[in-house]
Amino acid sequence: MSETIPNTSQASQDDRTIAMLTHLSGIILGFIVPLIVWLIHKDKSDKGYLVDQSREALNFQITLLIGYVIGIVLSVILIGALLNFLLWIVCIIFSIIAALAANKGEAYRYPFAIRLVK
């Protein structure tokens, strides 16, 4: 199943800025901001780029949350703390990459994310 990526040439500077902040917010606030942005704009046809990027950020943050839960469970055998630290580093790196792409108006796709929200 192929996804259609919205036409990024129609994305306003405001939409690109909000998309950038949505990606960056995941570093500190997790899935909360991407969820709010997606819920506010999901039914607006002129916000296709913003909806797409907030959905992508939301899916990535949900994937990380699942990883964090697994890390907490694995803390019993002491590997969970390392796993959670590595996931946090991955979150920082990919969120910054996504934010830079969003600011340029590019539709960014995280290399690994369970796409639960469609």
C-alpha cells in the first residue's frame, strides 16, 4: 500500500514552522504535542502537509513509547536502562532531522515507525 505525500509546495511558512515544532516537541513532551496538532488540523483540507507531518511525528512517538515500556520491563535484567537511553538518543537525532526537513517543506518519513495513526 503506497502512501500519498501531500504537495509540499502548498505548505505555508506557518505550517512548516508548526510541523518543525511538532517534530522537536517529541524530545521533551513525547506524543502529546503531535497528538494535539493532528487532532486540531486533521479535518482541514488546506492543512494537508501539517496533518501529514504531525501524524508522522505522532506515529514515531508512539513507537518510541512502546520501546520505552519494553525498556522498563527489561530493567529487571538491567538492559532496559541502556535501551531507554539509546531510544532517547534516537529520538533526539531523528526529531532534529525531521524538524530540519519540515522547516524546508519536505515531507519527512522516520526510518522506523509503526504507523498506527493513518
